[in-house]
Amino acid sequence: MRVTVGTNEISYPSLELTEGLILFTGPSGSGKTTLLRALHGELLVQDPFKNWPQDKTAMMPQQNTWIPYLKLGIQLRQFGGPTAELIARKLHLERHLGKFPNELSVGQLQRFSLALTLSLDSSVFLLDEPTSALDDDLADLVFGLIDEKFKESDRTTILAVTHDPRMKKYFSTAKTWQL
């Protein structure tokens, strides 16, 4: 698969993307986030992966994509329904549901993004650095939720970009691709 971003073209090896948990690692600038964005359908792709269900992907981006003037609880309910709010509560965010995005830390916004993403009706979840701003206890909680989502169905695919050694250790049996 080849992806063009501006004047740069990135070629990815022929990856076999199957059901399961797949971790993408590599140095900054190696194209990990670009790969997720391409798989999500945000970028123009030449020679796409065969049988890739682009219309059934849910993506958790690295950056804050929340509507700044709308409280997070309202956004969760509007876009993810009651499941998103339930996941947010599991991530210890209940006291922040009535807050605006600019009132929260990067790690709190990251957990809200994960709650929304995991609540969506999808068979493919693309997670971009889901634990980069979290301490050990919260990272363990996130790993547990990712594992729970993965085990819900044998047809679930979770692709996660990570630099986090804790994630690689927790999911030590996952396929890992070095980009």
C-alpha cells in the first residue's frame, strides 16, 4: 500500500491485517499514524490492502478532536450513546462529564477519546497512542478495556500504534509490526 501526504510518499509492506490485536511500533516519523489514517479512509491510498473494511473502522486519534464549546458528557451521549458514558465511568471520568474539553488534561481527554471509540459499532478499532499520557494505573485500566473489547467477538480487529513498553508487555502475544 502506498500513501501520499503532501509531497511525501510512504510505502508499506504487504501486511496481513486479520482479526486480532496488532501493535505498530517504530521511531517517530516512520509513518505509524499515517498508516492508521490511511486505513481509516482519511488519506488517498494507492494499492490498498485487499478486503479492508474501511467503512467499519473506528479511530482514536492522538490529538484532541472534541468540540470546544460542548460539554464532554453531551458529546459522548450524542456520538457514542450510553455505552460511551459507561466506558467513561470505567475510566474514572464520571466527575468530568459536565466539563468542557479545555478544562481537562491531555490524559483525561485521551481517556474520553478511548471511551467514545470503543463504544462505536465497529469491527475494526484504530488506536493511536492510547496510553501515551497515562500513568501506570490508568494505563493498566485502559489495557483491560482494550482486552475486554477484543474478547467481545472473535471478529474484532484492534490496530494500535504505540511507543509504550507497558502496552507491548501487557499484550506480549499480539502481533507486532516494526515500521
